[in-house]
Amino acid sequence: MEDGMVYVYFGEGKGKTSAAFGLAMRASGRGKRVLIAQFLKNNDSGERNAANLLNNMTVLPCPDRVTFTSDMTEQEKEDMHIYYDSLFRRAADMVLREEFDAVVFDEILTAVEAGLLDKTRLTDFLKNRSQDTEIILTGTSADEDIIALADYVSKIERIKQPESPEA
């Protein structure tokens, strides 16, 4: 990892979160302080469990239950917008206070795409962040504004994969 870079992993294929957590692990292994904020995920994943074992990684809590955006009622979408706005503000504030050297915003791009987080809030953060902080964003899509602000952009395509539950 290079100081101050913005990484984007997006697409329909599996592996975006694993790639982001891989960068987080590498930063952690170099003694950097890492913050993990996940959107549209619950508290139960192997990556979260592993990250919680490391002293220099902080994983912010997720809701215990998350509904697919396509299955959310308008009230659930409004509630999730408030929740994710608060989560993002909390994480961004911690990063802007330079409490962390790297931050993973997992599935934040999907939350923006679904209207559960304002894109302007994310782009303003990327423009005004400390240039020393690594930022890692994941999601199913990334628009031109996000891509323009990134240093590394990787599109993960689904070529073939079985339909199976998450690991």
C-alpha cells in the first residue's frame, strides 16, 4: 500500500470485500491503524471475526439483520439512510482526526447507488481527507465521479460462480 491512495473495488463478481480486507491486513501488518466500516452487511462474517483479533484494527458495528435493498420498504430505506449517514459521519470524523492510517468502507458504493448514503458526502470526504490516509471503497458499481477521485480502480467481473451462501 502506498500512503494516501484511494482504492476502488467494484463489480458483480465475488472478492471485493476480500481484496479490501487484504489491503487492510497488509496495512495492519505494517503497524498502521485500520478502521473498517461496512454497509449493507451484518455482524457475522469471517473477515470481521479475523479483523477483530488484531489490536490495530477497529471494526465498527453493523446491524444484526440487513435486508437486500430490493426487498426494503420505503420506511426501511429511510431508516437505513439515517443509520448509514451516521455510520459514515462517525468513521469519516475518526479518519479526519487522523486516528487511523487506513479505512475500509465496504459496500459503501452500493449504499450510495441504492440511495442509502448521499454521494456528495462521500465525494466531499475524498476531496478533503488527509493525503496520508489510505481509503478503500467497495461496491457493485462506481460512477465517474468516484473513479476520478481514485488512484486504483479494479472491476471484479463475474465470469462463473455457483450460487452459495457467504463464507
